Amino acid sequence: MATFQTDLPDFTAPKKSTGMASIYIETYGCQMNVYDSQAINGLLKRKGYEIVDHDLEADVVLLNTCSIRDLAEHKIASRVGDLRHRRTQTNLPQPLIGICGCMAERMGTDLHKGKRKIDLVVGVDNYDTLPGLIEELLAKQHMTGRRTTADKKARTVVGHRTDAHYVAPPALYPINNSHLVTIHKGCDYKCTYCIVPLTRGPQSEKSPEAIIAEITNIVASGGQEVTLLGQNVTAYNWQQGMDFAALVEEVAGIEGLQRIRFLTGHPKDMHPHLMDTIGRLDKVCPWLHVPVQSGSDRVLRRMKRLYNCAEYLEMIDYARRVIPDVTFSTDFIVGFPGESESDFQDTLEMARKVKYDQAFSFKYSERPGVPAEKLADDVPDEEKKRRLAALIAVQDEVWHDLATESVGAVWSGVIEGRARHQEQESAEGAWRLRTANNRKVILTGGDYEIGQPLEAEITGFKNTTFMGTVRNSIGN
Ligand code: 5AD
Ligand code: SF4
């Protein structure tokens, strides 16, 4: 099993013939892509490339892409056009443009077709080839004055390699005070709507030793919190001998590590013994992202989600019994092929019953090559839109009630950074506290440090964010 450490300087790296090229990386989609971009960043820096913050400064622009819905892919096509157009307008030389991530994997050499003018295409398991490919293309450009001469196949590296796992450098982190740690890649479930098994390939675990070493390194670099990441982390099962509960137990044993989060859990894998472990270990945060997708058994069956509504609700009940202060979030898809009005009403009912803190809701989007492509996409777009709006409205009501009950409560949490502009009630100087169960509280006034533990009294809320005042500072 190969793990590619991306943070160590490589003293044997050959000098580039083209001088210090600069690279800009733009990330779309899920947290896995955020982690992968960090790994790419590490791989390129290690070879001497400079990573820059603006596309106009870059010799090479890499777009790390998502294929989950057609809209995500359309965004990339227009972004490429936009990048090229900005160079023409500003009279700057065109950059090399590379497509990485799920779109690269799904479309391969097809990305070179049409007017897109893509220079390189590198899929999710082949980022270790990026430095060499870029070097080669830059050298060609240097010699010929033209952007690209190599043939399209040579500029396209895709295909799954179960042996390749990346380790992103902790120095590039954290994101909101949490260090992402990918623990496996791919997915062996075959939910009928989902492109992930095609783009990310079969499930393949990073070894427990590599995971522990990565987190130990993060803690040694000053990190306090990790988010264990995977398409389906609860299916982790290293060599059929170490399941996710056992891995979490090991990770919790790392001295100096304070909090563990994880994303995403599959409801089918939320076994009682895993929930017991989460409830027992103080370091494991009581927040479960357990996408239900639909509240109708008929639709769940057609989606091949491998649980029914009663089993799902039983899992939620059990979690509430054994995990103190647990909160839940979910994903929903509306307008799946064959979803009737009554199926949709069952989905609304599910949202009301579970009372999620957060729901990420999407209109069904047909993806090429997935099993549901064979089903007629028979809910008209207008109807999908109406259902989406109705579901969001129900979730807003649920949240409003939950949030109203919370005003006056005192919660402990950790400062994760400055408040983002849109979260601030009163302009300057606000901070964002995150509770273990993943609630955000904006604090105005005072000066805090990232990672500082605090207690806050909840004074109000706006959308999914709470406002609070600091009660006291609790010891580290
Ligand atoms: N159409 C709409 N939403 C989808 N998701 C996955 N595939 C599709 C699709 N084809 C949603 C699911 C998943 C989330 C990451 O994206 O809700 O949990
Ligand atoms: Fe897609 Fe289902 Fe795998 Fe999640 S569990 S990545 S929805 S196939």
C-alpha cells in the first residue's frame, strides 16, 4: 500500500528548465476535494513550484472538479471560458489549464473536445504525475512558444489505483481549526443516482498506521481537531479486521488530540456498537451527518439505499439515547425518478420527525452511466423546484423551533476563527465559536485565539447561526 507523503522537501528534485512556474488551484465540490487540493499543493511545492492565490498570477491553473450533479460540471465549463477570456482582456499570456478530480475521471480525453482548450486532465488517483506533466508541458511551451503540442492521450492520466493514498501536509491547514484526514477513498455502495462509485472507484482504506501517523504529525504541528473524511467513513474496515469504531478508538488514544469529527456516515453502517463508542469517547464530537435522501420506503428501495424509514428512525432514536447532546444533519434528493406527491410528503414528514440541525437538499440530476439513468427522469423540473422549495421551508420551520428553544442556553465550544462577513451582526471584530455538536455561535466584542475554549450564552440566531455572549473562558 503506497501512501504519498506530500509535505517533505524533495532534495533530489531536478531543477525545472522553465524557472519557477506558479500554480493556482481552485477547488469545487466536497471536502474530499478540499483535502486532495491540499495534497496537490504539497506535491507541487515539494517540486519547487510556487502556489499563488490568484488565477491571473499563475502560469498553470488547476481546477479540482466535482461531477455529482450536472450543474457542478456546467460551472467548470463556463469557468474555463472565463479564465481564458480574462487573459485575453488583460493581455496576459494564456495559462496552462488542467482539470483534476471527478470530472477528469468521468470524462477523460473527452475533455479535450470542443472549444474548451484544456491542457491536461488528471484523475483522482494520479496526482503524483502532476509535477512531471506540468514540467513537460511548460518546457514544450518554452521551446515552441505555443501552449500545447503533446498529444491528448499523453496529457490525460486517469484510472483507479487502489494502492495510491495521499497525505496532505498539515502545514497547509487547518480549515476552520479542523484538519481534514481522508481515511479511505471510493465507495462500494451502488446508490442508483450516484456517480461517485464511477469517479472515485471502489472503496480502498488508508492503513490505520498511516492514519495514526498523519494525525500524530498534525498534533505535533499544533493541531487540536481532526475531521476523518471519506465518501462513507462508517464502512471503513481495514483488511476486514478493523472497523470504523475500532479506528476511532485508536485515534482517540492520540495524546494531545482534542476533538474528532467525521464525514460522511451511511445510515446502514451506524451500528449500535459504533454509536456506543461515539457516546463513550469524550473526544468524538456528537454530530452525525447521516444522509437519509428520502422519507419514502418505495423511493429508498429504488435508490438502493439499503435501509427503510423505520430502520433509519430506530438508528436516530438509539443515537439520541447513547450520545449526549447529539445533533444530526442530512442530505435529501427530491424528484427522484418515480417520486410521487405522496412519496414527497413522506420526505417532508421525515424532516419533521428527525428534526435535523441542517439539511442539504438537492433536485435529482440524472448522471451518465449510473443505474438510475435507466429510469425515466419523470418529475418535471418545475415540480422538482417546487418540492425543493417546500422541503427547504419545512426544514426552516424545524430549525426555527429548535433554535428558539436554544436561546438562553449556555454552550461550550472552541473558537474556530473570525466570523465570515455574512455571519456578522455588527460589522467588525466578531468571532465564530463551534460547539462539539457542530453549532456555530457568533461572538461580538472581545479578543480570542483560534482554538480557545469558551462558554457562551445564546442570545439569538440568524439562519443556521447563533449569536452569543461569552460567559467565561474554560481551561484548555
Ligand atoms: N442528483 C442529485 N443529488 C445527488 N446527490 C448525489 N447524487 C445526486 C444526483 N444524481 C446528493 C446526495 C448525496 C450528496 C452528496 O449529493 O444527496 O448525499
Ligand atoms: Fe454515492 Fe451512495 Fe456511495 Fe454515498 S454511499 S458515495 S450516495 S454510492
